[in-house]
Amino acid sequence: MESESPNDWIDVASAADLSAGQAMEVVVGEHVIALFRDADSLYALDGLCAHQGGPVAKGELSKTDAGKTCVTCPWHGWQYELATGIQTVNRQPLQRTFPIRERNGRVEVQV
Ligand code: FES
């Protein structure tokens, strides 16, 4: 059974503007959202770091030993798994994630 309504997805960017290894920050209503793409997938996280509100979209991407793509906040180095928002040191899901997809050349999120 289809659980989503087409209206749930919000167009936030051109897919061409978010190539592999890149990030961008968008504002959807009252949410600042950091968008990322690695070699395999798109990701959307809260754009304001759970620590002190640093700009997550400006962080460096890297891989954990387990092969998960992470972003490191540029302010104090907290690191989050993109797929889950889990902070890699304390293993808690501190950073909110949002559903994201690519459709017809556009990037869409649900908030
Ligand atoms: S604000 Fe992100 S690590 Fe401190």
C-alpha cells in the first residue's frame, strides 16, 4: 500500500547541482536541511549541528571503517553518519534525518 502522498515531497534543488561528494544547504519552512550525495545515495540531515548549531552542510565527508559515509561538523568536529544521523563517538542518533529522493532531475525531501 502506498503510504506517501505526492504532496509530502518538497522540491528543494536540481539534481545536477548535487553531484557525488557535494553538499548543499536548503531552507524548507523553518528547517535548515543539509543535502549530500556520495557515490551511491542522497542524504538529508538537519543542517544545524546538534552540538552548537554549526553548519553541517559545510562539513567534510569521509568513510567510517565500516564503509558508512559521514560528515564532520566544521565547528568542533562532531561526526555523523549521513544515513542515520548517528554521532560516531557516542553512537546516538543526535542529528535528525529526512527522507530524500531524486525524481525527474530534481531533489525532493519530506519534512
Ligand atoms: S557545532 Fe558542530 S561540532 Fe560543535
